[in-house]
Amino acid sequence: MAHGLPIIVMVDAGSASAAEIVAGALQDQRRALVMGEKSFGKGSVQTVLQLGEKAALRLTTARYYTPSGRSVQAGGIDPDIAVPQLSDEDYKSRPKLREADLRRHLLSQTKVDDKVLEQDDTADPRFAFTAAELEKKGVKDFQLDYALKTLKRLATAPAAPAVASASGQKRSR
């Protein structure tokens, strides 16, 4: 479909469920570069069965895994290249809610220790702009702008690059 052109899939905390499966599958198959922020981590299908007025049973009927066997549940999809959404003025102060933050979420079967990565607070000079500075440069969506520039560097054919969004939001330039 893309005829060998590079593909970038953009994910963030709003990317969940099927979007995570697609992003993870393309990442596992090395068919696309996943860019943005860690996804939500919705890797299961659960059904609530009412057992009476005050009782119910939550039944997990499916779990989502990528082709390489990585569980999507609670861990989400980590991007190949982390790109913050600097276009939002409240980016740094906005709370990030993911599946793992929800009360009674289904635990992942994989033990992930990100403490070392979370403690790395070294500033990346590529992501030092403020929303106001980006707006002056005409950049309305920093992640999309960064993805398009990356595609241009990766493209081997003169055809227009394709950008897919796994967050369910329409991205236009």
C-alpha cells in the first residue's frame, strides 16, 4: 500500500486498544517508525456480567499482544522516538492518565522497570521550544511537524509521505 515508502505511526496517551495493536504490529515488523509518547495501555477486552442488584463479575475475554508477544495491557506501546507535544502550552503540567493508573486495572503479565528511564531528566535540545515559540514559527502541531520532517529525511522516493495517526485524531498540517 505504501509501496516501500517510510511510514510513521504517531501515538500518545490517547492511543488505545486497536490503535495500539496496529502501532505495535508495525513496530514489531519494522514496517513503521513509532513516534510520540507512550500509549494508553488498553490491552484487554472485559465484559461485566450482572449477578444481581449488588453483585457483578468482570470477565476478561481477550488480551492484546503484538506479533512478537509483547503485552499491550498496562504497559502500552513505547515509541521508537519519543517526541513530546510541545505545541500544547500546558504540556508539562497536564496529568497523564493511562490504563495502569486506573483503579482495579488488569495487571500486565510482564514486569517492566522504567525507573532508570524515569530518573533521566536530561533536557533534549530538540524539544526545548515553548508553545509560543512554535506558534511564531508557524508550527501548530509539533509532533506532526517533527514526524513530517523525519519522513522527508527517510524518504527515498519523491512521492509524498504518509502519516498515520494511532490516536484516533485527524492530523492535518
